[in-house]
Amino acid sequence: MEDVIKQIVEAEKKAEERIERAKGDAKEIILKAREEAKLIEENILKEAEERASYLIEKARREGEDEARKIITTGEGEVEKLRSRAMSNFETAISEGIELIRGG
């Protein structure tokens, strides 16, 4: 009977050791999973930041291109207006001189 009790006690010890080992393994698995999750999160954030920077830079370049086109068009329009104003001014002076001469 004593032998049976020793075997039961030994079996309980082995079971406890297995349980403790399983708990340790579970903790290790959880730690590794957390580390991997953190790395995944960091990579996702890094990729998102890179994508956002790319999109911002692209929008900035497009805005600058559009601004250059508007400036160029505006400069052309200003030159046309200046040219017409000079022509109108010269016509007005000619007509004013003509009026003074009695024309």
C-alpha cells in the first residue's frame, strides 16, 4: 500500500512539474506574441507615415506645378493688358493731339 501511495505522490509531483512547465511555456508564448504584435504595429505605423509623406509631397509638387501654370498664365494676361493699355494710351494721345490741332 505504501508503494501505491509513493507512486501517487510521484505522479502528482510529475503532474505539478508538467503544469509549471506548461505555465512557463504559455508565458513565453505570450511574450513572443506581444513582441511580434509590437513589431507588426511599428511596421504598420512606419509604412503609414511613409505613405502619408509620399502623398503630402506629391500634393505639394502638384500644387507648385499648378501655381507655376497660373503665374505663367497671369503674366501673359498682364502683358496683354499692358500692351492694350499702351496702345489705347497712344491712340488717346494721338486723338488728343488731333483735337488740339483742330482736327
